[in-house]
Amino acid sequence: METKFDEYQIVNIEAKTFEAMLSKFESFAKRMETLCHLHGDKDISEWMDNQDVCQLLNISPRTLQTLRDNGTLAFSRISHKIYYKPEDVKKMIPIVEDKRKQAKYKGKQI
């Protein structure tokens, strides 16, 4: 019979081994922070969210979903929230305007 305690195990390690592991982890974390700072595209506050993109492109959330689904607009998902690079969104303006003109010609609206 299994109990909820069966999945827990205690592991004993020497203090010097623990200190070495901790030191290596701290070193790794510092390297990652440096790499993210050097090579990160932009601070997340400079990115756009769904509402920003819908307002800028004058499109509905459903149209934005379609642009994501078909790969037309790149995005990043962080903690269940979607972000877009402003330069990617700006490239979409002429594409969306062209689709809007085509839809209007067909008597539809996007």
C-alpha cells in the first residue's frame, strides 16, 4: 500500500559537497544573468501585449489569434502571457492593411 510519504526520500551529502554544489549553481545563475543581459532582445516592459497589438493594428483578438496560429506574427509566451516585439508588430501594419482592403473589396471586414 502506497502512502503520500512514499515519494519523499532523504539524501545525505557532506557539507563540502553541498557547498561545492551551491557555489557551482550560483556561478551558473550569474552566467545566465549576464548572458540574458548581454543578448536579451529587450526588457519585457518594452514588449507589447495582446491589447497593445490589437489597438495598434486595429484588429480583434480573434484576428490576432489567427496571426499567431498561422505563424504570420511571432510571439513569446511567458507565464501564460503573450508578448510581441514592437518591430515584428510594425512589420504587420502593411500586411493587415492589405488584408483589410481585400476584405472590404469582398464586402467583409477584419
